[in-house]
Amino acid sequence: MAEAKNCSSLAGKTVAVVSLGCAKNRIDSEEILGRLTGSGLIFTDNLDGAAVIIVNTCAFTDEAKEESIAVMRRLVRRRRGRYPIIVAAGCLAQRWASHLARKMPELDAVVGVNSYEDILSLLERCGEEGAGQRVLVQPPPAGYRSLGPRLLTTPPYSAYLKIAEGCSNRCHYCVIPSIRGPYRSRPPEDILQEAEQLIRLGARELNLVAQDITLYGRDLPVKTGLVELVRKLVRLPGLTWLRLLYAYPTRVEDDLLRLLAEEEKLCPYLDIPLQHVEDQVLAAMGRPYGREDVLDLLSRIERISPGVVLRTTLMVGHPGETREMFARLMDFIRRHPFDHLGVFSFSPQEGTVAAGLQPAVPRRVRERRRRELMQLQQRIALGLKRRYLGRELAVLVEGRNRRGYYYGRTAFQAPEVDGKVFWRSRREIPPGELVAVKITGITPYDLVGIFRGRFS
């Protein structure tokens, strides 16, 4: 999607990006690559041969921060006489720029999430003889700001599409609002234009992302909303699947559920991060709902859009979560099962309300609860998948593994976070094709089947 202009002193040099964390971070990485390759740099996925390496970091949990730092240290050690420019970008760079620069003087630059417009000039200065370490961190802009065309790092048949930046929910455990700033909706015409570009490049599946897609449009001068945006997107020719990720529990409206039930191109899939269901824990988290609200939401989904597959995320070990509260959470999930479920253990983040709350849950207890909940989910997921046995499903082909199995995803499996479908076939099947697979086997995460031909 990016057009080279060869106007930079770095033109002709290779650039690689290591993108960590969420899909929204991946989009940032793709926009950075689009800007740099549009100025003459050449993208490579070979870190050993890259002249510029950008690590797009994550800071959502302690584990994410540790992974980001470990990746950067590993890259610095691998220089081995070569001197590529190594840059820390992303959420960790925005939140801890000074600390990161001081602790890792080997980094050539540290650039925050609100400074990507200036990343090319920053890299050019880093490439000058005798240049010292550069640090560039700015506050968030007033509105949504895009760097321009992206260079896709996903397969062409599937792409993420960001519809907003920032977050205004202010959950007590989360640092994202302090890093990314308040919620800023992207103008609908920009979203539609990029969607058309992605489809022209071969995208059959578009995955809408934001910190909260259900808040979309409420801050725009001309009032619009997610339902209006989705209605326009599904009318685009060439689109097969449109998927909704990150819906806030209190903002899932009946109109959206009706659209999920009626619109063929809209995947029967909804990602709603609940975090917890106990009133006391949710209040401590700063989440403005309780158990009865969650039950009402699940009831409305079942009544209005009964075929929708649900994904959620839960957090265990938040300060104040007792053994009894955790047991009730486990019981809730048994009674109200989710097809897909991820679990975080609470990770105290400096500067957040939750970091100072008491009583704290010991780390070993937090981790044990996470394991117990995931073990429960594996049993639940296996049971739920039995309903697919003997059914013929539409599958978007992704590739073929070393064991000779083709693999892909159904409309109720999101990229990267959910399972896959596996099957064998004697015919060559190109990635991006939609095929029919009859399901003959299941695991907690994946489906196995028999190839039936092209899906019609």
C-alpha cells in the first residue's frame, strides 16, 4: 500500500520491525513501515541483515514489559560487529522513555506512540556520524491521526482495521489511557477508504479493532456509531467476512446484535472482555457494571442473536479477590460457558489505582487461579466443540504445515487468538481461498476435518 519516493538519506537501506503485543500495535508497525518504505527504505523480515530494527513494545502487563526488554537486549547482543540502528517504539517506550534510555544506552533511539510522524527524521539523525541516543516522546494529539498507507505484515487475505485510538474507560488496573490518551474516533470516510484499499490488495476478511469498538463515533462532530459504520463496510464488494473485536460490555446494543443475526458478511462472533463477574471485584477494577448486567447481556445475545460465538477475557487475582469470589467466577463460567476465553493474572502497574489497593493477592495465588481457570476453559471448549462434529463448515485457507496438513479458520475463529481447522488434501489450495471442511475431530482449541471442495 506504500509508494516509494526515495527522498530519504536512508533510501536503499533495509528496515525490520518486531511487533509485540496486540493487533493495534501491529497496525502501528505497519503504518511505520509504510512511511519508511514510502521514503525509500526496503522492508525485510531478516533481523540479522537489517540496517534499521524497530521494536514496537508492549507495556500492558509485567510479562509484556519483560518480553519487550528481553527482545531488545537480545538484538543488541546480536550486533556482532554490525551497527544497525536499533529503536525502541510503542507503549513501553512512551511510558518509560527516560528509564529505558538510561538502562539501555545501546539503543539508538526511543520513540513514543504519539511521535511516529517524526520517525523518519529521527532515524536519519541516528544515522549521522557521532549521533547520540535520541528520545522522542509527545502527548497524544487532539484527534485521530494516521501515518498514511500501511505495509501489511499479515497475509493479504486478512487484515486488521483500526477505527479509533486511545481509551476513555479508565479501568483502575490499566495504563493504556495514560499512554495512548483519550478515545479518538477515526473519521468514517477514512475507514471506508482504507477498507477499500485492503480489499483491492486481496483482503477477504477485515477485523475491526480499537480499545473499545462500541464507543466508536460518539466523539465525532457528525454523530455516528458502530452500527452505521458496519452497515457501510458490509456493502463493500469483495469483502467476505467482517469481524468485531473488543466490545465493551455496557455498550453492546440491541441494534448491533440484530445486525450480527441478519448480516451474512458479519462474522457470528463477538469479543467482549468482561474481566470479572463479581460486583465487588468489578467495582475495585473501575468497571461500571455487575453480575446482573453481565447476565442481562448474555440473555440479550442469546435472544436476539443466538448463533453468535463469544470470546471473553478475564482477570484473576485483582486486589480484593477472595478465594470465595474466585470460586464464584469459576462457577459462573461453568454455568455460562464461552467458546473462547483468555485469562490474565493481575499485574500491578505503577501509577494506576489498582497498584495501591489492598488486600493484594500473592503472585503465586494469582498464577494458580489463572491456571485453574484455563484448565476449566479447556474442558468447556472441548465440550462446546462437539456441536461441530459432522458439520460442514466454511474455512478460510491460511496455509499448509510441515506435516502436510492444510489449516485455516472459520468465521467464528479470530486470527492469532483462537484455534484453527486442520485437514488434508491432494489438490493444491492457495491461501485466501474459501473451502468446505467436514468436521471429524476436535481438541480444546482446534478442529480436524475432511476436505469437501470449494465453499459455495
